[in-house]
Amino acid sequence: MVQKKRRMMPTREELRIWRNYIETAETLRTLLEGRLQSESALSSADYRVLLALSEADRRTLRSSELAQLIGWQRSRLSHHLGRMEKRGLVRRAPCPDDVHGIDVRLTDSGAESFRRGSLPHLRDVRELFVDALSPEQLAQVDEFTEALRRHLDPEP
């Protein structure tokens, strides 16, 4: 049985699809980030941290867990948390059960900022993303992203 040799480089059509995807995703991200910043004074990075903390038990996560959850290196998270802490959005404290660990807690002010920012942000997600696609296309996007996630991270 002769095995078909796999191309090493993408075809022109594959590259066209790739660029179209990347450029469209970047345009969407830029529009959403700009609107989030202007409507709530939260950056998209702030929003990711606040979202993770708002969904956590007692609105608190270990900094190492938070970094892993949002896909950041711990040094990046540490610097960003310092800026958020100065604005009163989060509070860091030593872990009671680990001398080396740091707990990150969503403050009441941070929860309120997240709540105020979420309403217009979710409307923008609907306007710019959901409304552009049919229910069938949304299902295809879901299948597409799940396939990419499985390919990029085969470990569940």
C-alpha cells in the first residue's frame, strides 16, 4: 500500500482561509476591546481576570491557578494584578495553607466594575459576533473551535 505524501506547506487556498480567519478574528477582538475600554474603563485583560475571579468559589483563586486558567505566565499576571490592585479591583493576600502561595480575591469594587462592564460587553458580543451568524453557522464555529482546541491541547 502506497501512502500519500503529506504536503509540508499550506496550499494557496489554505493560506487564504488562514489569513481570512486571523484577520477577521483580530478585527473582532480589536472592536470588542475598544468598546469594552470606552464603555467600562476595563481592558480586555482586566475583564479576563475579573471574569475568572467572579466565577471562582468565594471570588478567590490562587495566583498560580488564575494564571493557568486564563493562560498567562505568572510574571505577566503578577504585574497586571499589581495594576488592578492599585485600582481597587482585586486584593492579594498570602495563602493561609501555603507560605509560598498568593490568593487573589475579587473586591466588591471589582465585582461592581465587572458587572457594569459585562452588560454593554455582552451586547457588543451579540451585535458583532452572534448576530452576524445563523444558528447553523454558530454551531459550525463551535465545532471548528473544539476541533482546534483538541488539536492544540490533546490532554483534557
